[in-house]
Amino acid sequence: MTMFDQAILENPYPSYEKWRAEKPIWWDEDSSMWIVTRYEDVRGVLKDAATFSSKAMGEGEQRAIALPLLSDDPPRHTELRAIVNRVFTSSALKEMEIEVSELVDELLDEIKGEQLIDISDAFTIPLPIRIIARLMGIPEERSDDFKRWSDALTGTADATDMEQRLPDIMEMMGYFVSLIPERRSNPGDDLISKIATATVEGEQLGDQDIAGFCMLLLIAGNETTTNLLSNLLNYLATDHEMWETLRQDPGKIDAAIEEILRYDSPVHFVSRKATKDTEIAGINVKTGDVVTVIMGAANRDESHYEDADTFRLDRGKSDHHTFGHGIHFCIGAPLARLEARYALQGLFKRYSHIRHPISADNERTHSFMLRGFHHLWLECQQVS
């Protein structure tokens, strides 16, 4: 048994079910880490940042590409998060609604009249990339570079080996470092300016930390939304009744977004390092052990969710783990939900139904951690 094999990459849920039932926490010899799969155990690890450290995961050889926030614990994490908190408040996002809606219409206008559409390439990938580019004050014309860099950093493209990915990652870092002098001397209202001029623990961030912060925001601002949308459209192409339900009652769109976040999560796991000897589900975990929590498995835990393997709109309160839990809860979650809502509204206005073509060259992301599509072909019937 291993966490990383091709069968899990293609469809992880049968393995997740088996692990929850037979070995809710187990040691993966190949990757030298504990695998945790049940809802309550996953939540327990995520909310206990003192025992299960993010900072420790970014130490040592990995530090060269460790990303601020993701690889920080309090108090530094708290100060770093405060830098960008104001950008993702409800009032700030409210001001973005018109801009997001207009961009959705712009992208859908570009594919108007087409019936066979690679919806990932034409819509679910460029939408969030352009939005986060605007927030960061970087030119949308470089969207292809941003996606290439993001894929390299997350390991979601064909090149999954770090040696192959590193040139693109270093190019990305170099790009953001080159922007710092201007944003410090002539700061604007963009995210990069806020980071470049901020102080943490009484000092300005160094160039590497600023670049790392920008890299994190770029990937966080596009990967989750891209995968959320492509996973939902992939599902809706098989459930025509659900598509029609959402078209006729847009008030249920938010419930559909929450359910796909649970049912087919865009982010499947994160790792922490134990800071002391502890116990998970009766198993002893030693200081320094890596603990990987599988949110994608916890989100389908039948002991917590009724009819867990079924896509349903009536679950009510959203308590899935896709955006994390505790102090590391994803800061961009409200933006992802906003973009997904307007994207779906635009699609429902234009298409009476969607379905999978008889044959299509679809391509899942090449990642065990992130689940979505690089290419997802759909037959889209326009509203007459």
C-alpha cells in the first residue's frame, strides 16, 4: 500500500474508503509519512498548529522554495496573514463582483457559437488567473507564463520531477523579485505593493520572502478556482437533471459549489510535522514525524456525512476540509467562491445543457495533491 500510485491519481476515492475502514492512520514506507483519513482525525491535526507544525515542513533542504504563510506558524504567520487580510474581506470582494462578472462575459463571448469546447483551456483556467493578476497589479498578457509557473510550482504539469520544474520556478521567483524595487518606491493599491512595503516582526520582508509570498498568492489565486470549476462541470456533464435544477434555480448555485468542494475536492492533502510525541487514533506519532492529512478522504467520511458518495444540494452547513481548518484556513476561499458563482451564472445563462463528448482528449492535473483538469472537453448546447 502506498499513497502515490497511478490508480489513486486517476480515482482516489475507492482507496480512501478502504483506508478509512481498515487503517485510518498508517505509515507509508515509500514517502516516510503518516497518512490520516478520517474526518475527526484530519480536523484534529489541522486545528492543532502547535503540535503539527507548518514551519517545520519548510525547514532544511526545502527552505529554498518554502512559501510564506504555508510554511509559517504563529506569531509570524499571524503578521503575514494580516498583510493581505483586507484584500479578501467581504466588503472588498463586494467591490470586485462587477469586475468578475464582466470578465466571465468576456471569456464566454470569445467562445460564443462553439459547441465542442475545451472548457478548461477557454474558461476555467484563464478566469482566476486574470483576476489574481489584476489584484497583484501584474499584466494579464503574461497569463500563459503565470499558468506555466504555477504548474511548475505545484507539480501539476507533465514535468513532475523537481529538477525539471526548477527552471520555471526560479524564473517565476526572478520575475517577482524584479518588481520589488518599483513597488517599494512607488507603491500602489495592489497586493505586491502591500507585501513589499509591509513590516513583520518590526522589519521589512526580504526579497526572497516577498517573492515567495507573491508565488503563493498566484497559485492560491488560480489553482483552487480552476479545479473547483472543472470538477463541478465534469460532474454536471453526467447529471443533466442537476444542471437543469441549477439553471432554473440560481439560488442553489452556492450549495452546488460547497458540495463539489466536498465531493470532489480541488485540494486533497496537506502535510505537517509533529513537534512532540503525540497520538492520533490510538497510534503513537513521534517528534519529527511527517503527518499528511487527506482532506479528500475526510470529506467523504461516511461516519460524518450521510450518503457521502452522493452529490447532494441539501447538506446545509458547510464543514468540509477543502480550504483547511484553523489558522491556515485558505485566505482566498471567499474569492474562489465568488468567481465560481459568477462563472456558473454565466454558463447557465448561455447553455441549456452540457455533456461529455463520445471521445475527448481530457487531461487530469498530474498531481496527487491537487485534483482538477488541464483539459476538459464538453459539448455545450447554447440557449436558443
